[in-house]
Amino acid sequence: MIKNFEPRLYQQTILATAAEKNTLVVLPTGMGKTNIFLMLAAQRLKQYPNSKVLFIGPTRPLIEQYMNVFKEHFEINEKDMAIFTGMVSPEKRAELWQKAKIVFSTPQGLENDIISRRINLEEVCLLGVDEAHRAVGDYAYVFVAKQFMKLSRFPRIIALTASPGSDMDKIQEVCKNLFIEDIEVRTDEDADVKPYIQEMQVEWVNVELPIIFTDIQRFLILFLRERFEKLKKWGILRRADVRYVSKSDLLQLQAELRGRVAAGEKNFVVWNAISLLAEIMKIYHALELLETQGIAALHKYFEKLISESRTAKTKAIKAIMADSNFKSALIKARILHEEKVEHPKLIELQNIVEKEVNENANVKIMIFNQYRDNALDIIEKLNTIPNVKAKIFVGQQKKGETGLSQKEQKQMLDDFRNGLFNVIVATSIGEEGLDIPRVDLVIFYEPIPSAIRSIQRRGRTGRQEKGRVIILMAKGTRDEAYRWVAHHKEKKMYRNLASLRKKLNLGSYERKQAPITKYVEEKIKIFADYREKGSGVIKEMAEDNVIVNLEMLEYADYVVSSRCGIEVKTVEDFVDSIIDGRLLQQIKNLKNNFERPIVVIEGEQNIYAVRNVHQNSILGMLATIAVSYGIPIIQTRNFKETAALLQIIAKREQDETGKDFSLHADRKPSTLKEQQEYFVSSLPGINLTLAKPLLRHFKTIKNLVGASEKELQEVEKIGPVKAKQIKDVVEGEYREN
């Protein structure tokens, strides 16, 4: 099945392991992880010819890149491959799944397809997971892998990454979540890799912060030191030296204090410490911008803080504005901004780029910068240099006018490859996975304290020929600290991988057998609001083989029978919805639309302590729900308990009323408007949300029923499929048998 491709020795060695065991493959960027997956896909499809191969990656450009490799090197009809993303409708994905042999997918939409049972993982013999270091926490990779190992008849997983990180616990979590049985690691120093590695020259360029910068730095450090001394005095912080307290230390401390408050601790010192930490985090960020980015970025951040202070009521922001050290730093930053003073790194960067372009007219340079605002400043400065054409490469999120769609990202990389511009300035989006064209020089505008990201940045050069990396570093700043943090993390990562590999064995992770009830027809069916997907309840029910239909529900979070709707709220959300006034209307809607409404409150926190709300307000609302509306209130401890409760209620209800129910309650609407909406929403594929625009468009049900398919499609969100379904119901002849 393989064409136009000669496997390398280390790829063949890794393939031998991956063919026998679920394998985590750790290879430097550009060393052909894709080709290992390609060879394994060929082997699995030859072994199981009636099965499918599934590959998941975090972004659309990345999975398109994999599909292009398969087009070039795999003997398969292009029609037998498919791409699943959020741009493809669920119905179309279900249709493509039936025809395709190899599917390339982003994980989030696939998660929905698995929950709604539009695809059958039983048919898949190989799951490929790219950028596998993401398989932690609630990321969709975790659920997909778990369902695959549970449902597939012939399961095999290959997980690919340039770096899984340096934290042993995180590496173990990745291995556990992806059911890894062996690890294959290669570095530039391994004997079977060395022949294919291009030499890489790494150069550190040091710059000195000018005195005008260190003046501002001194005021910000004084601000921090005063607050650290207070935290130390209160027994919250052991060290008061700014140099030895990292951002991760502060975040951990913040989480611990919030945990104490959530557990019901009412301590004046704890509350004040949380507020002080909020101040510290903001000024820490300002200090980082000053030291590593420059005055333009710092000034913009200061202006943002000032703008927040005019509307925000938080104690932290007001305390910052009142502080004399902050005011001094602010004034000096404004003066330097007006004078257009540049960070010495920016000046050095312009010199480097100008020299490179003058020496080689065809040079391609990639610059990494942490901050989008500063990247824009870099672009502006570089484009003043003769023969330099620079563009910014960023993610999709719109910040100002800099967001790029995935289509625009792909076009920009093609333009860079074709020489339409010669310098690309990228934020973190350029670090991971994308097929970046040949780059002669990679420049780090700042060192970063991450082994994963450092390895990925370096990997953008030295793919086909000798690579060069230049890292800019401001002396006496956090740049120096980050340099050594990343260095030690990388060394630690390889030590941890070697250690973990020794511990792994075939019995490491217990494989769940598919339950006997898997193909039993009598299953529980539950309609769930798609916005609840992040709660954990839906995935838990999917684990238990419940048929979960994700819909946009208007009056409940879950509907378990024709008469029973359930509103689920966490303890925090319950209290928040009292504060913002949502809860009472939600309760009214629940009561008016379901014969048997239920409210579930989830969580073990003290409901009277999560927000600053008087106890009587909460008790009054509980009394209103239970007495005035006659709705039972049930408390659960966590999402697992909530999922179990929903299944038990659903089973009892469906045993009584039947499993074949729609989203309609038995209670008929009372007003003419409600009756019309109810009638139209009973049509196939139409819920109450779609019924309203249909009625607005056609005015009467008579006009709607008489409308043609083309006329129906004039209404927003009514496509050809829904229009045909409506006409089939309206015009189809009734047959009793």
C-alpha cells in the first residue's frame, strides 16, 4: 500500500513496536512521525481489510496535512478518505463514515459523533493521535481513546509527539489516558537517527536593559516586594524575595487559597491574601512585558489596567491604581512610549534580519514571539528594512484585527513557501504540528520556560539542510531564568521517559471489554442540551451505553421521557442564577413545559458559602421551588452521581411511558401562540427554536403546510434535508400497517 517512500531504519524499528503494542512515539519535529503512522495504517488494514483507520489531530490544517501525505504515499482511492471537522455537518459526517476507510478528524466533533452514536468505533482497527501531549484532563482525546479501547474489536493506538513535557505525572497521565504499553523515544543523539539529522547551530544573543528600563523595573519590583512581605508576615508565603517566586508558584498558592474558601473557611487573612495575589499577578505580567517585550507592550497593558479600573469594582485593581510605585512606573512608561523607545532586543532583531537578507536574498526567517501585540510591533519595524517583507502568523481568535481563519493560515504558509514574503512572525500557533515550509533561520524573541515549546520551535528549522536558531535574551531578567528552566526541563523529560519505559508492561492498563449489553436493543434514551457537554455528565452516560441525543433544549438540561424534564445546576451556578435573576424564569419554564419537572443541585460545597449571598435568600428560593412550584430538589455530590441519577429516573420513566418519545411534554400549551409553536415543533427535525422563525416567515400553519421545499428553505437553518422531511410528513399517505 506504500508508494514513493523509503522508510528509514529508526522508523522501521519504531513500527515493529507499534505493530505489537499501543505506543507513544517521541520524535523531534521533522523526523517523519507521519510516515510511521502511514506504515502502521497499511499494516493494520492489510491485517483487518474490512476495518477503518482513524487519525485525530488538534486542528484542521494539521489533519489536512496528514491527508495530503496519505494522498502522496498511500495506495488508496481519494474517495475512501474523509476529513471530519466542525465545518462538516453531523449528518454529512455520518454519511462519510459509512464510505471511508481512513478518517482524519479533529477530536471535539468526533466526541459528539461518538456520544450520539453516529459513528461506530467497533469498525476501527487503528487510532492515531497527533500532538499526544494534549491527552490530559478533559481534552477530547481522552474520551475518544477510552471509547475506542472499549468498543473496537481490534484496538491499537499510536500516539505521536515531539515532546510530552518534563513533568513525570503529566507523562504518566498521557500514557494512562492513551492506554500506552510502550514508549519509543529518539533524540538527535541516537545512533539510528544521527545519519538523518541536519546539524543545528544554536546561538544566544545577550542584550543589556538600558537604565531607563531598569528604573521602571525597580518600581515594579518594589510594588511586588511590599506585597510579598505582607504574605510572608501572614504565614501565606515562605519567601519574600521576588527573584525566587515563580508565576507557577503564585498560581498554585492562589488555587490553594481559593480551595480553602470553597471548603467554607471564613478567614479575613485568606480573603486579603487572595486579593493581594490578584495584584501581584497583574504586576508580574507587567514586569515580564517590560523585561522581555518592551515599552509598547507595557504601555498598552497599563492603559488596559486603567480602563478596567474605571468600571471594575474589584479591590485588587483599585489597590494597584492607588499605589505610588505603580504610579511612578506608569508615568515613566508613558514618557518612554511617547519617545518611541525600543527594547534592545527589537533593535538587535532588526540588525540580524537586515544582515541575513543582505547576505542571502532567498533566505526564509521565522520569528517566534509570545505576545500578539508585540508581534505586530515587530512586523511594523521589520517592514521598514529594505528587501524585508514580514507578515504575522496567529491563531483564529480575533484580537483587534489580527485573527486568521484556518484557510487564511494555510494560504499564508503557501505564500511563504512560494517566496511571496521572507519573514514570518508567529505566536504559539506556529509551534505545533503545522507544515511550516523550509526555514533557514528561527529566532526566539524570548526564551520560554517549556521543554515542549522550545523543542517545537527549534524543530521549525534544519529539516532538509543545516538549521540555525538564534535566541535573544535580556540579561538580568526572567529571560535568563527561562533559558535554564527550559534546558533542565528538556533533560528531565528524557530521563523521565527512560524511567517510565522501564516501568511499562503489557498489563499496565486494564482494557475494558465491551459490555454484553452493547448490542441489546432495549437501551435508555436521554435528550441532553449540547451546552452541557462540558459538565462530565454526558460523557459518563455515554460510558454507560446510554443513547444520548445532543440537542438545543429550550426548557431543561435533560429530557428523560415525554413528561419529565430535569434542570441540573452546580452549587455555584445555582447561587449565581439567584443573583442574576435567571433561576426563577428557568423554574417557571420547567414547570410550564413538563408534567414531572425535577431540579438537581450538584456539588459538595457549602451552598451558603460559595458566594456573598444571605442564607435567607437561598432558603427562600429553595422553598419557592419546592412549595410554590411543587418541583422536587435532589442533591448529588458530583457528575458521576448526577449521571447515575439521570439514568435511574430515565429507566423508571421509560418503563412507564415508553422509550419512543419526542422532546414534547404531555402537558399541552395553553395559549394560541404556544399551541402553534407546539404543533410546528413536532415536525421532524424541528424544535421550538426552529418553530418560531418558521411561523414568523409563513404567518400561519396553513401557509407553512402548503409551502414548497424551495419556499421552506428560504427560512434560516432549514436546509434541503429538513424541508424534504417536513413535506414527507405533510404530503405522505398515512398507512396504518
